[in-house]
Amino acid sequence: MAIREGRWDCTSCGAAGLRASEKSCSSCGSPRADDVKFYLPDDAEEVTDAQQLAEAKAGADWYCEFCAAGNTNTVSVCKGCGAPKGDSTHHAVTDIMNDAPAAPVAAIVSEPQQGGGMSKILAGCCAAVAAIALLTCCLLGGLGMTTKDVQVEVSGFSWTRTITVQEYRTVQEQGWSVPSGGRQLRTERKVHHHDKVPDGTVTKTRQKKVQVGTKTVKVGKRDLGNGYFEDITREEPVYESQTETYQEQKYREEPVYQTYYTYEIDKWVDLPVHSKSGSDHTPVWPEVTVQEGKQREGGRTERYVVNVRDPAEGKTYEKELDLETWQRWETGQKLYARITGLGALEALSDQPPKKD
């Protein structure tokens, strides 16, 4: 791995970019401080001199534990006081990796070489629409959660009652089988579904990435603690796009036939419902005549609605109720309504709301 010589700045005169191998400032002659901070310019050249390479590989500089003088790792006694290196502290050896900041969200949208302006406009519009949608959801959600209690007055009623009548008839139906009680009339062969059946192959091409080698990539630098820096590299694969020919299976749709039945069966059939409604407070059931042995009631449904008015705002609301509650309330009666922030009637009661 390549080794490069660092630089230092003179703290006496401000001269910058002095080589690490220079022990004193070339401008003012001041000696290099023992605790100098080395740095590596981006354009620093690789060291090829044998003596410098030996200094770089000798190890980190050390501070004398007795007088704190700085020494290169090529010496075993302190230049300041002559004390042996012993357990003196060395400069730190640190790895400095290349920064790889995450790309901004906007940069993720790739633009074609032509028409890039339109891509930017579309991306901006999409972002604006998404922001408006989010804001709308938040506003509607907030309004839906807020409520207010108001006093209202019963202004009217409405009701609807229905009765379904069924008749026992012989009907004709069709299907892939005859149900219990059915009487077969005729059959025919029809396509029930289609199966996919292999039907040869077709030659196609596609692009694929193939590794053709490796390349050495510089990913950082190691501060050797002595004024020199060593490149940190790693091997990365090199790919190229190649055209590949392959065979793709073809299929054909094969119809599958089954027997389709026409049959008759006796069953209860719904007739048109009998309905009655009104806007008064006296609901009644519609009159229904059922032919004994041939017809029967199939079921009953009922719906009861009260209309209330907010005198303060002049708004009218309606609420579906059970029969007992609906019959208990009268026109002109004062009730208490809970209204959502979206203007919907959430609850209705003849009891005032409880105070928190």
C-alpha cells in the first residue's frame, strides 16, 4: 500500500504545508513542536525514497515519560534527557475512512439526459401531492376526533316496514352438478376451465453482469503517528454487461370440458316485498295475504328515524333508533346531541351530557 508524507503548519509564523520530514520551519526557523498535528493533502504524492519509507514503517513517534519530548521510533533513548524509551506513550495510529454521506431523497430520482426539466417538475408535483394528502388526512383526522355537545329539538319522525313473501315454485336452473332434490332435464359439454400445457420453447436474450476482474480502490488513510500516512485499500469486483441467450418455456391454453346440467327443482322463491312507510309517529305493517300451503312470510324488516334540529345553527340531523326509544320521544322534545368536527351526528340522548 502506498505511503504518503504528511504536512504540518508552523504555529510561530503561520507557514503552512511544511513537510513532515522538516524538523524546523523553512520560513522562520522555529523548531517543529513535539505535539504537532500532521495532516495529509489530497494531492500528496507517494513516497519512494528508501530512507523515508524506513522512517514511515518504523512505527509511531513516542513521548518521553520523563521530559515529554517527542522522539521518532527509530531511536531508543530520548533526545531531550537521554532516558530510555521504556513504557513511554506512542502517538495514536488511527484509520480515517473516506466519507460516504447518504444521498438526499431528491437525488434518488434519476433523470434522463434529455427532458430532465420535466422529470424535476413531475418529481416536485408528486412531492406536493403527497404533502397535501398527508396534511388533509391529518386535518380530517383531527376534525373527526373533536366533538361538541348541543341541545336540539325533535322536528319529525319517519319509518319504514317491509315484509318479504316467499312462494314454493318449480324453477329451472343450471350448474356443474345437480343438487339434492333436483331433476335433471338435459346435459351438454362446456368448457369448465383452461389448463396451461407446455408448448415448446422460444429463444430470448437478456443482459447480465459478469465479473471480469478486480480493481484496487482507496477507501481511506491510516495516520501512522509519525508524520506519514498509509493508503487503506480494498479489492472490488469489476463487472461488464454481457448478452446471454436462453430458452423460455412456452405454454398454450388447453380447454377442459365437463358436463353442464340443466335441471328443475322445487324451492321457496322470494316475491316482490310488501313495504309501507310514513313520516308520522304511528308505524303499521303492510297488509299481506299469504296463500296457505303455497306461500309464507320470508322475513320482516323495520327502520325508525328521528329528525332533530339545532336551533342555534339552523341545522337538521337524523338518527336511526330502536323502536322503544323512537316511540318514547315526542315532537318538540328537547334532546342532547353530540356533533363531530365534520358536522355528523354521533350520539343522541334525552339525558344531559356528564361534566368532566
